Amino acid sequence: MAHATDYDQDDHPTSTRSSTQLSQLKKRLPLRVLSPEDFAHWQRRGYVIVRNAVPAENVERLKSLLWEFEEKDPKDPSTWDVTTRREHPEAAVNYAGMVEIYNHQLLWDNRMQQRVYDAFVDIWDIEDLWVAIDRANLNTPNRGKRKSNGFIHWDADTSREPKPISVQGVLSLVHQDGGDIGGFQCVPWLFEHFDEWVKTQPADRDPHHPDMTGIEDKLEKLELFPGDLMIFNSLLAHGVAPNMTEDKVRMAQYISMFPAEEANTAEREARITSWRELEPPIRAGFPGDPRGWEKKHGRVAELTPLGEKLLGLKRW
């Protein structure tokens, strides 16, 4: 039996419960959060922004937690210039500020927000969803040991047919103004024109990294405010822009949801174990914090009835 949950290059859940690409999906359920214009933008451009997806107090509490977890002083930039604790297979990602915290209560508080869940219901046109047990981001200025040029990639393998069906999301914790602070960047033009563009590429092209030659001006940096959730299709070429500021920090939580596969006992039990034991998900790309900070300092997150279903602890 085909599993509804598979994993792409960067270990984001992909779905095989539907054979219809999300850009071609015909809605059955009424929209809850997105407007018809939002949904049309999502299907055409590959991303949509949900403003004020979580309360402001959630944002502030999580920001404080990430500073504590990273052992950095937000008021002392001399504590910021450190490299990642673990090397990622894709070299550019090592300086993107990935924070391997997965199961803290404050992360779950945002995952369980009704507005967040409803936005993903709009995207998938499915109510029985699981939430990815994903990490966070704290990207300090990319200079010194952390010098970086940023990157653009696809997490999905764009050479596969049929193409993977996957969704990702970024909850902004600061004002990402589209300028030098870095943060999410993407190429919506390439999402819209992929079929034509790929015909101009060599047969041995890299299916995970687009050749940006000639389309450099198509790169876009989005403006996000604290509490905004940006959801994007994994077939949207994207990445993290370098933080070129002197003293500003980009911070975010990654949140995505995907169709639940309750019959997949092994996956369901692995998710519950990760939550209950405060362990990172067992994936290749990000193996976890080597200090075991969450196990030492955290506690098992309390889940709402919605959260229990999003985890898989209770069935839909």
C-alpha cells in the first residue's frame, strides 16, 4: 500500500493520498481563512500569506525561548557569531540559522492555533491533517564565521514524475521587510513557468537547484510581519537570503501540515514518541541538537483536542 507520508530532500512530508497537484486542485470545502483571491494566488504563484496567524504574545514568548535555546544574548551581538552545531549535507544551509528545537510547548501552541489549522485545510481541501514536527530559525548577520551568500533550491525532486505533492510553511517572528535582514526568498515566476523553462535546460540539470542564469531579476523577497504565516508549495524554488544587516535578526518557526495517515502505525508511533520523549524526528537532514537541550530543560507539551489529532495521538 502506498503511504500517504513520504519525505523529500529536506525531510518535509509529502503526500500520496492525492494524485492532483495542489496548483490544479478543485475546491470542495468552503474556504475558512483564505479569500478566493488568496487561493487563486496560492495556485498561480505557489505561496500565500496568512496575516496574524498567531497571537502577538505567542510570538514574543517564542522569540525569548529561541534566544535561550541558542545560548545567545539578544542585546550582545558578540555572542551571535557562532557556526551551526551540526553540519547539514547542503553546505549553504549551515549558515541559514536553523534551530533544532522540535517539541517545546511554545512550538505546539502555534501549531494548535485554529487559524493555522484552518489555513492548511483551505490549502489541502482535507480536514484530517497531521502537523509536521519541525524546527525554528534564528539567523543572525551573515558575516565573520557565518558569512553566506544565501541559496535557492527545491526541497522536492523536480525531475520526478509525477511530481511530489508537499506543502511547507514559515511563521515569521519578526518583521521581514524584504530588505537586507534576509529570510525567505523565492522565485514565483519559475513556479508559474516551470514547464516552459525546463525545456530550455540541459537533460542533466540539477533537479534540486535551479540555474538562475537569465532570471536573476525574478528572485523575490517577501515582506512578513510578526505572526504572519507564509505557506508555500514545495515545487516553489526558495531559500534563505543572507542577513546583511549589522544588528538585526531574522527569526521564524517552520509550520506545515499534510494529510494524516492513521493506518501507518509506525509513522504514528514515531510521531508520538518524538512528542512524549522530547526527541527530534528520525530524519537524515537534521539529526537533532547534540546537547539534548529539550530533554534537559523541557517537559511534554500539553495538547488541546485539536493538537492530539494533529499529532496522531487521537484519531480524526
